[in-house]
Amino acid sequence: VTAEAAALDAQDALAPLRKLFKLNPATSYLDGNSLGALPLGVIDAVQRTVSGEWGDDLIASWNTHNWIDLPVTVGEKIAPLIGAQAGQVLCVDSISINLFKLLSTGLALRPERRVILTLSGDFPTDAYMAQGLAQLLGPDRCELRRVSADRLHTALDTDVAVLMLTQVNYRSGECYDMAALTRAAHEAGAVVLWDLAHSAGVVPLALDALGVDMAVGCGYKYFNGGPGAPAFVYLNRRHHDVVQQPLSGWLGHSQAFEFSPDYLPAPGVRAFQAGTPPIISMVALNAALDVFAHTSVAAIRDKSLALTEHFRELLQERGLLERLECLTPEEPERRGSQISLRHDQAWGMSQALIEAGVIVDFRAPDILRFGFAPLYNSFADAVRAADTLADIVREERYADARYSKRPAVT
Amino acid sequence: VTAEAAALDAQDALAPLRKLFKLNPATSYLDGNSLGALPLGVIDAVQRTVSGEWGDDLIASWNTHNWIDLPVTVGEKIAPLIGAQAGQVLCVDSISINLFKLLSTGLALRPERRVILTLSGDFPTDAYMAQGLAQLLGPDRCELRRVSADRLHTALDTDVAVLMLTQVNYRSGECYDMAALTRAAHEAGAVVLWDLAHSAGVVPLALDALGVDMAVGCGYKYFNGGPGAPAFVYLNRRHHDVVQQPLSGWLGHSQAFEFSPDYLPAPGVRAFQAGTPPIISMVALNAALDVFAHTSVAAIRDKSLALTEHFRELLQERGLLERLECLTPEEPERRGSQISLRHDQAWGMSQALIEAGVIVDFRAPDILRFGFAPLYNSFADAVRAADTLADIVREERYADARYSKRPAVT
């Protein structure tokens, strides 16, 4: 570790939070943007729910342990982390499923329009779900249009019902200007749907203040809720009268336990519930969110920018930015919490890094991602990652025959 | 306990399996049709996944611990329990969400037809999801029709694309004739979608042999997968070329990790995957299913019928069938694994039973359900339930003022 990194770690106010996580001291885990590390509090919470609640109290737990309220409880815990007042966030299903609900609602909010506009190059599930909806509704009622960022403003025409954008791009780590783009959507008469998968928990958000219409986000990245943790939806209160979503399952009914024959949506975001939620996974996320009581997203963002800035400098000093293309913007406000590098041998580099204890990930066909989770990553992690990558590049270890074949699941 | 029940328990080949579950010896748990009891093996499996896999191996666990395969792994474990050959069952999402996928596929299988036909009085989420789809598609493309059982054959006309039925009714416990109704649907040119929520794991099923087109089922009732455990879908192999489902999330893509811009469905049932699955909840279900390695659904069914028959006789002997209306058919082949009784004071009775340690449930407005889970219920449980109910009725304890107000969540 360099003296500079040691000094930065010594003065890091978030450093004590690292001990709230289970981490292998032999590795530097730089993949919290894919799967957040395990908060130690989750272990007990899950154990208690499985053995104590389910095991001992069985069906009564839906009431006595408030399982039935968990989608709201967890949603309300997330709300202040994304700049939302109470009553607008629900923890439910996956991002994919929730996009379908929100896109349907968005089309219902702009019945005279039929286009879903999005950026090409966002995480594919967003476009796939819009394709599924468009195919189901047919071209007279829904069309997905994808454009590059430079064509976005031109494409925001009077056909656009919903502008669907991801705040931080999963490949480049670029952070888009939510205020400006939300304003542009509204000026064009569209509603805006933000995917916060790579920003919730690490970028300060002000959904209410910006008048954002709708958002989805992820429980298992910077919220550390565990593999496949349930996702969340946000719907601005001003649209609560017009929730229209076709995945109208029984728990989204206004009186689910009356078992009435016709669907009558619960008020507001509660109508986004569908089936019975996976309680054990939801309890894990609920416990994981308690870590945020020790700090603020603003403090997390400060450290995030310091970490990625420091890492970028280290790459520069080691001559790596001449060998690999940095896709992540240099300006702090345009940067998420990762540094993405492009190289033809990115797959081999990712594998050599992992073998050396620097856990990163790879995105096909040629991107190496270094994700920084300020709740548990240190400046020493950044030094180790840069030094290890420098070694691998210098020694051409990425070209090892073991890395010649890339598996289908990366 | 009566001598007869003691003798039945003594000769019960499934009795030793009770020790595989965490059960409170002070209660008789007769609500496994709502939430199955906790198999002890689940405790370790969940702990290992949370602390050992997620905690220690983090993102690598998707491959090294085969998380990515879990939807298929669990699906294949369920397959033999429902009479399905390999490659046709997937564990994914909730029943509600899965119904939307299958109903869409069903309409695509019969493009010249537009009616979803179902029975009134089935669990409401089935009709709600069909309503959501019908409303989204509009009356030219989809209409939900609900009829009573006696009108079903007449209503099976040439407009019907999908006949959606639940094998065992959640209120009455009536078990419908899957062979005859599947044949009737096919003779009318429709495809059939069976909801197995109250039959999978407790009624022998032969989906392949009967040529059933599609099915959904529940992970948290007789499969004991834990609260809100993921559900499953079955799609008969002969339809695998025409899977068309609009919830086209990234994990249902044929090459998810290529992150290609356009959705291309994975082959067969894998296309029913959408978002990232809740791994911790899925691991619990995976471990719970291991209990079935010790027995067969046929043996479970034999004991189920013996339990419900015995309970019915006990009710009869105690004069209770004159005081409460038994909704569950007497003929064994028409009976699921529960006995449902109707009474104006059913709510008070359910609460008095629970206070006396007999855990049953109530379904609005007036139904008392006694669910029998042969993996852990005994004939002694049946005696205790009948005796306790007899006491409550004789002493009119159901009329206690504490039970006068029924909460919204029951």
C-alpha cells in the first residue's frame, strides 16, 4: 500500500463500517456493483426468520412478525435513500418484472402516445421488457425506440410516452444528468422512468425534488441485499390515482383477504404487488439496509468519487490508461461508482485479476469493471487493484492458455 | 388420543418423516396447505448459502455454487413429483406472474381464439391475472369468462383458447378430475392450464401422461419451501417451439451474458425466466424438496386420504357435521388434502382453535380449513382437532368478544 492510500484510509470516516461486512481479508472485492458483500447483520436476521419465525410460529408469522408488511417496510427504508417521501416506494419482484408494470403505467399516463424511448447500450433487460410489452400490444399501441445519447433530445418528440433511462450505465459507468433529462422529458410531454440499478445506494438521489415520475432499482448491488434480492419501484405520488398495471396479482388487491372475484387495485404503489413475496430473501435485504443508518448517501458518494478518482490516478501513473481505454468519464458528476476499462484481452485480464485476489468482473465482449463500494472498499483496495493489473499487463498473464475459452455465464 | 388413532399412527410408514421437520410438540399444525412446516435441512442450507457462499465466495458463487442453474435444478427436482419428464419445469417468480406468462403463451398457441375460460370460485389471483391480461389486450384479443362447474362443458366452445383450472379448490378442498377436464379442453380445441397450488406434492400427478399443456404450482404449501418460496411452471415439450411470453427479462435470453441488444428467447421453459431469481428463498425450496426423496407422492396421497377420512369420521361421531357444513366431497378421488367446514362463526372458531393449539385457517367470509400434510401430520392431530372443535362448539367459545372484529389480513 502506498503512503497516500494509507493516509486516505486513515482519515476515511466510513472505514469503520467495513467491519459490518463479512469480507475475506485476502481479497479486494471490487464487484459490489454486481453483488454487494454480506452485511453480518443479515446472517442473524435470516436465521431468526427461518428457524424462529417460520419454524416456530409458522403461518401466524405473516401477522405476528409482520411478513405481510415487508414490501412496504423495506420500501420505506429505501425511500429516504433515493430522495422519496413516504408512501411511494415498494419492495417487490425483480427489476425486469417491475419495468413491465411501470412501462404499462407510463403508457396509461400518456394514452395519446405510444413510444417508449430509451438509450441503446443500457442494460439489456430494460429494452427486452419494453420489447415484450411492445410485441404484446402491437405497433399501433407501443413501439420501442432506441437511440444513442447524442440523438436523445431530437428523438424526444410528441410520440414519446415514456423516456426510460438508466442513471449509471452498467458498462461505461457513466452517470447521466437526471435533473436535465427529467426536465427534457417533461418539456416534451413524456413521463420519465429511471432505472437506478447502478446508482441507488451510492449516488445521492432526489426523485421527489426532481419530479421524477417512476423508478426501479436493485436490492443486491449497493444495497447489499443478497443474491437476487427483491427490487423496488417508485411511483411519484401525483400519479397514484392512475396506477394501471396488468400484473394484477392478489396481494396488489385493495382487500386481498376478502378474496373477492374482481380485481380492485390497492391505493398507490401497493398495487404493484402481485404474488406472495419471497420472505427470506426480503428479510435479508431488510437487514442489509440497516447499514445505511450509520452514514448518508452523500458521505458514500464523497468516498466513492475519491476512490474512483484515486484509482484513475493510479492507473495513469502506472501507464495503464495508454494500454487500456477508460470508458468512465473523468468529470466527477458524470461518474458512477465504477471504473470501466476496455481491452481486447479484458476476459483474460479479469480472470488473472481474480486469481490474484482482486475480484472484478467482465462484461462481454471486452470490458473490465472495477466497482467501488464505499461501505467496505478502501483506498488500499484501489492500490492493490492497480498494481495487480499493472503486473498482469506487464507480464502478459492475460494471455494464459487457461483463459482462452470464455464460458457462457460470466 | 383414541386407540384407533394411536394404532393408525403406529402403522403409518410416513410417521418417521415427521422428525425431518421443526414442529412445536404443543400444537397440531393443520395449515400446511397455506404454509408448509420447516424442514430441518433448510436451516443449514440457508445458513451455508448466506454465510458460506454469498459471504465467502461472493459473485463467484453464481458459477461455483451453481446459483445460476437453480431455476432449472429446482424445476427438475419438482418434475418427477408432478409426472413430468426432464426439461419441462422451471422454478421461477410467483404463481401470479407465471400465470401471466402462460396465459400469454396459451393465447399465442390458439391465435384464432380469444377466450380464457375458468371456474368462478378459484383462488382469486388466477382470475385477477387473466383480467390484467384481458384489459391490456382489449376485448378483441382476450376475454375472461367465468362459469360455475356445472356450466363448464357448455362453455367450452370454439372461442376458448385456454381453459384455466385449479385442481384442488382452495376453499372447498374439492379435487377436480384432471384427466377428464384436460380431455374435454382438447376435444374443444383449447389448451389447458392447471394451477397445482393445492395439489402439487400431495396429489399424484401425471402431466405428461395426460397431455396437459401448461401448469403452475406453489413452492410454499406442500413443498414446504418457506414463506413466499418461488413458484414453478410446466410447459409440455410439444409446445416448446412456440413459447411466447411478454415478460422477456434478461435471464430468459438464450445468451444472457452476451448482453445483446435484442431479446432472443432461451429454448423451452428457460424462456420463462425473467429477472434475477431470489437465491436465498430458492435455496430454501431446493433443500425442502429433499424430504421427498424419502417417500413417494403415491404414499403421501394414501396417508392424506386416510387422514382426511379419519377426521371426517371423527367430526361425524362428535355430531359436528350437523352443526357445520362440510364443503369437501366425501368421495376420495374428489378430495384434496384438506377438510373445509362452513359456519357463520367460522372466524371465531378458527381463533379459538388456534388459541387451543390447533393451527387452522379461515377463508372469508365463513370457511374453516383443516389442512393435512402427510409428511408431518398424524392421526393424533386429527383427533385433537376434532375434539377441540367439539369443545369450542359445545361451549360456544367462538362467540368470545375477543373474536368479534376480524382483521384485514387473515
